[in-house]
Amino acid sequence: MNDILDQNKEIISVGELNRSAKAILENNFSSVSVLGEISNLAQPSSGHIYFTLKDAEGSIRCAMFKNQKMRMNFTPKDGDQCVLKGQVSLYAARGDYQLIVRQMQPAGVGNLMQQFEELKQKLDKEGLFNPVKKKDIPFPAKHIGVITSESTAALQDVISTIKRRAPSSQVTLSPAMVQGDTAPQVIIKALDLILLYNDTASSPIDTVLIVRGGGSIEDLWAFNNEDLAREIYDFPLPIISGVGHEIDFTIADFVADMRAPTPTAAAELITEFQFQLNDRLHEIELGLINGFADILQINRQKLDLLESNLKSPQVILNEQKQKLDNIELRLKQSLEKKFLHSNQSLALLSQSLTEKNPFKIIKELLKDIDLLSKNMIKSFSYVVQNKLNSLEKMSSNLHAFSPLAVLDRGYAIVQNSSGQAIKNSQEINKGEIVTTRLSSGSFESEIASIKHDK
């Protein structure tokens, strides 16, 4: 009998054996695809799933971890025939041979993916995906046609996004089924209805969005139809596709003039020009308002200071009137400069966007700015006139208390030869020449007699 404890042979532990077997399996079966039936499916709170994959000839334990599971677009269950892709490994702690699953899909999906790739290659060779042949998307889009089901959340997302970002754009729905065997022909009919609508519409549709929310490959299969793909390619209006989620790609995405990852993203793409323009105009509006407020505050302070320094009825009044005229002139010049700068900014913006033809929007906005200018100048003129009225009133009040106003009421001032006012009979002598000043003119008199009051 041979001695199994031969000192010349290496003896390894169970753990070492399992680790060696694990390395051999993982190196030789790093990526395999296996077809089988799921059984004994377990989904613990960790988010991982564990199950057995079997067929008539055998079975293998399988594990799929949470991060890979989150990428699946279906929920597996016992009895499902599935294709798994992963790495053969060994759980060293128990010596369990297992498959670590990276991807899983229903068995029928493999055939669909093959059909998808074959059609994709066929249309690509014919040039239907050629970027050179893509139609330009109009910016801004004035009238947007939407093709989707009336009952989908995608429709509400698209409408709310367009109204929020580009409220001036018109939206028209051409309803269609977006799932099922007949959906491709219904979508084609919806496209034809848009062309019929444009034949008589005063404001024709200039861009079309074809949208649908996410789903499995079977749910989105209508958008992998060859007839629909050719209809999209030949359609005279530009089409943006927004089908599924970001990871979903359909044949319709490749033939469309632009692809958006989601329905909401499609609405954002078509309204990006208006959204940025509205933001820029809002910034200009805020700048004008803040500038006008600063000018008003500065000139209000100047007017208050002028009013507080008013000292005499006529001379200072004239000076203040002149200053107010200067202030009004500078204010108008400042406003004209502000509006000139704003118009120049808008002109530059309009020039940079000439290729996108935003003339109508810019024209309407310039009208609003012109109206704002007129209203602001009118308000400033009103403020200045009020200040002038206040100054006139103060001048009148001051004049009422001046000596000249007393003379206007029939009184006179008697002055001696030195020009000093005579206040009583003790300050004059008989035979002295005095001057009597009236409200208008004066005369000289010789004192013939003097009478002193007791």
C-alpha cells in the first residue's frame, strides 16, 4: 500500500483546493451564455437574487447581484425560460459550483435582438441612417406635432414641458397606438394625418415628435418596424424620436432626424432655443428695471436736497428750475443710452440667431421694450412736473411775506436822503426832503410841518 503522506508530494488544504478550482473556472469560463428554466428563485432584502437554472440534462446554481439586477427591464419568476450571460465560478466556503449572472433576458428576446440587428444592418447599408440626409430641426419650432397615445403619461410630460419652456409654441396631437402588432401602421397613418392637416392649416406643423415611455423590448417593438422606419425617413417634415429610456434604442431612433433619450428630453430639445432666448430677455428686463430704479433714487435724492436748500422766493426758484431742467435732460439722455444699449444687445442677439429666424419673437419683444420706455419717460416727466409745482407753490408763499407784497396792499415806505426807512416823526426835520416808495414807482416830498403823537 502506497503512503499517501509521501513527503515528496505537496499537500494542500480544502480552502486552497477550492480557490484553485475557482481560479480555473473563472479563467476558462469568464463569459458564457446559457439557456435554461428558472426555479427556486429567492430574493432576500439585500437586493440580490439567487436561483437554479435547469434543463432536462442538468442544473446549476446562479447568483445575480443587486447592481446587475437593477439594469433588467423585466421581473423573472419560476418557470421562465431565460438566457443568462455571466462567469462560471465557485463559492469557496462551501465548494459550490455556480454561475455569477451579469445579464438576463427572456429566451424569446434573443430572437428579437437578432431581428433588430439584421434590420439595422440592412437599413444602414441603404443609407437610411446617414447623418448627411437628416433634415434640419427648425429653431424656434412654432407648431409642434406630437404622435403618441392619448392615455400615456409621456403625452402630459411633453405638453407640460413645451408650455413651460416655450409657451408661444402651438402643440397638436395626432393620436396613435404605440404598442402591439398594429401599432406601426397606426403610427404611419398618424403621420399621414399631419400632412393632411398641413394642407389646409393657417399655421402648419413644422416639427413632429414621436414619443413613448419606457418598457421591455417587446413593448417597444412597434418602433423596430421596417415600414415605419421607411415612412420616417421619407417624411417631408423633421422628426424627433423620444422612445423609452436612455438605454433603449429602436430603429425609429436611427432613422429619425434627431434622437432624444426620453419623451421629456424630446420636448426639451425642441424648445431649447425659446428657453434660452426667454432667459436672456429676462436678464435684460431685470437689468433695465434695476437701472431705472437706481436713476429714480439718485434723482429723487437730488430733488429732496434742492427742496431743502430753497431760501428765497424768486432767484433760488429760477436756479432750481434750471437744475431740474438739467436733471430732466440728463435723465432722458441716460434713458436713451440705456435703451440704445438694450437695443444694441437685442440686435446682436438677433444677428447671432438670424439662421434660426427668430424675427417675429424679437419684433414683439422690441414693441414691449418700446412701450416700457414710453411709460417710464412719462412717469419721470410726471415726477419732475410735481416737483416744479411744489417749487412754484413755495415761491408764492415766500412772496406773500416779502415787503413788496405789503406795498401791493396800499402801504408805502418813506426814506430819508440816506435811503433809510423813517419809522416815526422824531427821525425827520421840517424842510427835509424825503422819498416815498409805493408798490409801483416813488415820489419826493418836502416836510412842511411835523406832528408828534403823544
